Amino acid sequence: MKQFERRIDTILQSEKSTNDKLQLICQLLHDEVTHYNWVGFYFKNGDKNELKLGPYSGAATDHVLIPYGKGICGQVAESNQTFVVQDVTAEDNYLACSTETQAEIVVPLFKNGENIGQIDIDSHYKDSITQEDHEFLEELMQKVADIL
């Protein structure tokens, strides 16, 4: 994952809009990390206890709004903790975006100590989320927070 750091830093430091920067990050990770089949951002939807889909790369999803507590994303919105699921069929509170998804990682995004969103990554391969993914994505969310 270290090979992406310079490219991501270049995106984050560019003159593009924040939305375009996030879209480019999604596209880069989706296209270049073989076990990332869907990459997207969800953000707190105003004062509501729900998440709203932001930039993403991958198949279209019906999950444009996700209530807090529902699915992996909704659970991360409440727990403020990274959630890794190596086998989504073993998870009771799971929102299936695609029947092909086998594993998922959701990493919260904090700004000024507040959980304002998250990055959500789906994989078509069970047991594919590594510790390296976990650490890389948590560092990435710190960098993203700096541009928000």
C-alpha cells in the first residue's frame, strides 16, 4: 500500500474540488488494489442519524442513505471503530450491496474529534482484508480529514 501514498498525496494536494479528490481516491483504489471491488465514502447526513453516499467507484448501489446502526457502515457510525468483516455471510447485521461481496472494511473519518463519515470497501474475496489494508486506510482517513 505504500506505493499509493505518493499518488494519494498528489491528489490531496491538487487544486481540484474536494469531491473530485475523493472521487479520484476511490477510482485509484478500486482500479489498482485487486481485492477492492467497491470503494466509496459515506458522510453524516446533516443532523440526521444516517449516512449519505458520497463519491464512490464500483457498481451502483441502492444504499444511498444508511441509518445509524444498520449494516457495517451504520455500526461504524455508532461505534467510531474500524470494522473488518472477512466473511459477510457470518455477519447478522449486514446490508448486502452486491451478492458478490464476500468481505468488507469500513474505516471512520474524524474531523475535530467528530465522526463525520467513513470509507467503505467491499471485496469479492473472503478473508482478503489485511492488517496492511487496515493501517493504510486509517492513515488515509487522517489525510482526508485534513482537506475537509
